[in-house]
Amino acid sequence: MTSVSDMFWHSSLEEMKQGYIYSEQSEEFICLICGKTLLNGIIYPYEGQLYEAKKFIRVHIEQSHRSSFHFLLDLDKKLTGLTDHQKTILELFYEGYDDNKVAKVLNTGSTSTIRNHRFTLREKQKQAKIFLAIMELLGEQAPKKGSFINIPRNTKKVDDRFAITEEEYNKILSAYFPQGPDGPISSFPLKEKKRVAILKHILKCFETDRTYTEKEVNDVLKQFYNDYVLLRRNLIEYGFMERIPDGSSYWVKL
């Protein structure tokens, strides 16, 4: 079975279709299939041509994984809800085969059978669309005790007010990380601009393609500050990390 990462499940439908995401924090294009990263602004050479990162991530997916369609189609039945026969038919449709050609390839002898498959697949599409709408509406409701739906918390918006130069950023880190960037902070400042700079630095210790338990998040934060709960709360409030309502899972917000 083709495996998928936590990042894949946290991506949007559009991102799943394109096969990659863009992380504004790390300024990287990340392949949802294998995790390959391409830094925005870098030019990548390939077979005698030069590509910007956004273009090259598409080239990578095509060359390494054939397409997002084929990756998704190759997922296990428990994820796609498709039988092997339906997958074969969908792949032939994707390749541009009409009903008559599909019937010949499958040796069914009847195009009406293929039309029936088309109808069944369209019905599954309608059902999936309705179910997705139901779940999104459910997710917009206020969280209730024991809810398993990931409902985003209200966060402080990190906007242009917190924009700083690289020089300012490094000066803040030098001031609050007296033992070096991997060491503990001397204190957690009251000024939000300084807090955001510190949180951005600490966030680099978390992988973007995995989910953490609360204990795992705490263990990472303890090396930076005794009041790790304060750091954890601020990572959530400033929108750098997200969690499910019961606090059992955390991940970097991309």
C-alpha cells in the first residue's frame, strides 16, 4: 500500500490534487508524496533546463511519481473506497480512453457495462461531495467535549506589524538566547514582535510532516524555557501550530 504522511492529511483538497504544498514559514515547496523540499527563489537545473522551484516541484512529481492522480489512485481501498476494477477503469478514463476502448481493453464486450461504471462513479462523487460539506459544517460548530473534529482555535494574526529585518531578527535571538540559538531563552518578552521572532526560531525544531503528542511538544519546548506551557500556548495562539480540541495531537501549521 502506498503510504501517506501527516502533512498529506492536513493539506487542502486543492493541495492533494496538485501533489505539493507551499510553506510560507520555511518558504519551501514540499512534495506530499515523498517529502522532497524545494526552496523558493532557487533555480533548479534538470536535463539541460532551468526551473523555478514552483515549476520544478511539478516536474519532480511527474518524473518521480508519474502524477498526483496515480499516487492517489494507488492508495489502499480503505482510503479510496475503490475496488481494483474501478481503479483500472478510472486510470483508462484518465488516459483518455472512451467507453468503447475501455470495453475492449477490459474485454467486457459491452460499452453499456462501462457506462454503468461511469454512473456508479459519478454517484460516489456526489456522495463524497455531500459528505465533505457535512463534515466541514460540523467542523465550524463550537467544539464539544469529546469531539474528534479538528476545529481551529482563534489565533492572533501575525501580520505586517511583526515584520522585522534579518538584522533585527538576529539581534533578538542574540539577546534572548545568551547560550546560543540551541540553548534556553533568558526570558519570554512582553513585546509581541520579540515573541514572534523567538517562536519562529523555536518552531524550526518541529518537523512539518508529522503529528506530535502534547508530551512530545513539551519535551521540545523544555530545552528552551521552564514555562514550556507558555511557549506551547503562544505557538497555538499565534497560529504557528494547531491541535485537536482534546490536545492529544499537535502539528506545525503550514
